[in-house]
Amino acid sequence: MTSPVAAAKERLRSVARERLASVSSAGRVARSALIAEAVSRLDVVCRAERLLLHRALPDEVETEGMLGSALARGQRIFAARVEGPVLTFLEIDHRTRWRRSALGVLEPEAGQGLAPGGVRTALLVPGLAFDERGGRLGRGGGHYDRFLREARRHGGRLDAVALAYEVQVVPEVPREAHDELVDWIVTEARVVGIAGRGGGPSSSEE
């Protein structure tokens, strides 16, 4: 039997997909460029020794510009790869070869795996909807929730930075006990530091 929270999540996923579909291809490119610029100025990203990112789906905020900026900064970069229920991150550089997942996402074919804990790390997080308390609604696989929970259990400084178009920010994301919060939200219009999660409270217009 579906719980009320699970049902609310599915309703919000439908709303979020409709909102994303309303953003034109040209709008995605323009908004993604503004988000990439804001991310490149975010202290927790610039000062991180490791940057964890994903190659975006067509309706997500593009990450190519962020990848290029990180390479230029000389950061160690790890890209997402899904292996069944497990989200892993493999180190990449200019020579990395890529493969397409079952969902069509570009993933690294090989690379050194991410060691848990340790140095300061920034994680760029995709999703369908977010709220200003750090709530995040993903696509339902639970990959980022499991990764964040395990990474935070190991300690060290990890900042989860959500990438979102402003239309994806909602008053409230339904949450269950296993749902992990993000620390920052970056849209084309503002940067939000989540209160009580290292960077907040803050909300600055870009």
C-alpha cells in the first residue's frame, strides 16, 4: 500500500516534470549558463579539494560548463556512475572515456574510485524539486540519498549543492526518514544556503 508521503512525492514529480517541460531548449542553455557562473563563485565549490558531479539528462541543469571550470581550477573531479542500486564516483580528467547508461546518461568507463571521508568535497546534486529547507525530490531511485547518508556517516566536510531552475523550487518537498537534505540550492536567480547546514541562512540574488 502506498503511503501518503509516497503518493505526495509522485504528485510532485508530475508537477515538476510539467514545469521542466515548459522550459525551452534555449531557456535551458541560458539558465544553465547563469547557474554555472554562480556555482563557479560559490566558496564551498571553489575551496573544495574534490568536486563530484554528474553528466546531465536533457531536462536537467547542464554541467558541462561546471566540468570545464573545475578542470581549469585544477580540482580533482569525480563523475557519477550508477551500478545497480549503488551510486559511485570515479575520478576523471581530459582523457576520460565515456559510456552511456541505460537512461542515456554519460558515465566514465573507468577511473579511480572515490575514497570516503577525508578532504573537503563538494557534490553537485540533480533532482526534480527542492525546497528552501534543503528538501530534495529525486526521480525515485534513492541513489543520491543512499550516497549522501553513507558519505556523511564517514565524516569529513561534504557540501551538497543542488542545481535547479527556479521553477523547480517549491514551498515544500514531502519527506520521509531516509531522505537526505542538501546544503545549498543554486538557481539562475539566486543562491540559497540552507539554515543550519553549514552555509545558511542566506539567499542572494544573482
